[in-house]
Amino acid sequence: MVGAHTLAYRLAHASSASHDHALESAGHGYWDLAVLLGLAALVIGVGVEMVFGPRRAEPRRTPVATWVRLFALQGLTFAALETLERALQGPEQLTRLLQEPAFWLAFPLLVLTAALGCVLLLVARKAGETLARHRRFRPARSATLRIRAHSVQAISHVLVSITRERAPPRSLVC
């Protein structure tokens, strides 16, 4: 959603001055932080899908169903975020929201980012399944020390002889 949002503003406001003015007037002063949080969410989401995706007991969704869910979630989040940003800037900005070209341009871009999200989630799940399969079939290494019988005898003989030499003298009990 953050990627489509950023790209929509870049495309709708091509010149640097127009772009900066559009972002400032629409309440996007925090946008660098939003991009960082979006990237972090992407990495975490792919990681979670990779680690926990193969373990889920629920039936798998088709890629189309996942795409529809992602698009709906991104679209609603984008519309809510834009509305909140404009409302915080004042009622006059809220009325301009529907006239903003970046607002309308973001929705087709959200179609693409939802598709990209599906691909990323599918690749992460496949990678997780592959890793889990390789772990499952790899024999576990034991941390045992293998010593032959004659070695055990030699070691025990040395230990016994060392302890006899250092032991206190026997006392006679009357």
C-alpha cells in the first residue's frame, strides 16, 4: 500500500516542486517514516509466511482469493489513511480529496501491488516448505563421544592409578 501510495503521488505530480507541495498540503510530512515501516512490515510478513506458512492447518487459499483480500485490505487502508490525513489538515483538504489525481491513480497501482504481494507470499511459503522438508529428512547429528572399549580400559586404568598416588595414606582403625 505504501509503495502504490508513493508511486501514485510521483506519477500524479511529476515535477519535484509539485510533488513536495502535494505531499505537504495533504499531511504527508511523516512519509519517510511510513516508507520505513512499510518495508519493515513487508520483511516481517514474508518472514512469518516463510516460517509459519507451511505449518498452518487451514486449507490453502487460491492465489486469486489471496489477491482479492490483499487488494481489498490495501484499498481500504489507503482510502482510510488519505481521509485521516486530509481530515487532520482541515475540512477544506477533506473536500479536495476526491479531486486529487494521486488518490484515483493509487487504486490501479494497488491492483499491481496486491499481485506482487501474492507472488511474494507464494515464494515465501514455497521457500519455507522447502526448508522444512530439508530439515525433516536430514538425520540429526548426535553429540555422543565414540570411544572404543580398549580406550575406555586404558583411560580408567590411568585414572585409577592417578587417584591412588594422590590419595591420603590409609589410616589404621583400631
